[in-house]
Amino acid sequence: MTERVTPAKLRADADREVAELGSRRVRLLAELEAVEAELRPVVRRAVECEVSQRRISALTGLSTTTIGKWLKEKAG
């Protein structure tokens, strides 16, 4: 016997999928925030050691705009 697919079942399945992926996304964003907090002083130190912002961008996936913003935050 096949299972009857009802609108309620479709909604429940969709809700479960969104909840699972949403939970994963929230965890990853929290991890990203923690990594970025560790990365900020390392990036500043690298720039002070004359590592180019383009090189830092290539190594980290950060935009040069973000790197520049982080550098200004310390100066400000």
C-alpha cells in the first residue's frame, strides 16, 4: 500500500527540511563569527608585516573591503 501524500504531509516534510538546514546554517554562522574574531588580529598583524591585502584576501576569502574595514576599526 502506498502512502497518501496530503498537503499536511508535504508541509510537515518541508518544515522539517527547513528546520534541519536552518539549524545547520545557524551553527555555521556562529562558527564563522568565532573564526573571524580570531582572524582579525592575525590579519592586522599580517598587514603590519607587509603581507598584501590581495594576498590575505586570496588566502582567507575575505574581500579587500572587509580587510580595510577591519584595519580601520583598530585605528579608530
